[in-house]
Amino acid sequence: MRTLIVLSAALLLGACATPQERAAKKQAEMAELIAVYGPACDRLGYAQQSDPWRNCIISLSTKDEVQRYGTHAGYGAWGPRYWGGGFWGRGW
């Protein structure tokens, strides 16, 4: 019970981030993406700090995420694979 209370409190405090804190977090995430994927987009011939270069970074990041985590056609964890193979997919 104590663990549940501590986890709930942490979740609530985490949700209280100010807009400035959220913006700083997003800026840090983008800086990491630039550090990881920027050199590849440079080698592909995109001019640094241009819109096509930024689109390249986002595209490469998205491609890696899909390869790493897969896709469920927009259904999340409860997608067609979940419902089609378990109890509900037996055709009763």
C-alpha cells in the first residue's frame, strides 16, 4: 500500500511540470536527436539547419522507433494482433 501511495505521489508531481519545464525537456530531446541523426543527414547531402535536414532527422528517428518497437496500425497495445490471436480470435 505504501508503494502505491509513493508511486501515485510521484505521478502527480510529474504531471505538474510547468510549460517552461516541458519546453526545456522537448528541446533536450531534439538536441539528442540532432546529435544522433544529424551527421547521417549531413552525409545524405542536406544543408544543416534547413527544413529538409530537420525532416530527415525526424524521419530517421521515426524509422528507428518503428523498427525498435513495431507498429500496431494506430491501435496501441490493444491492436488487431491482440484481439486476433487470443480468446476473441478463436471464432466461437
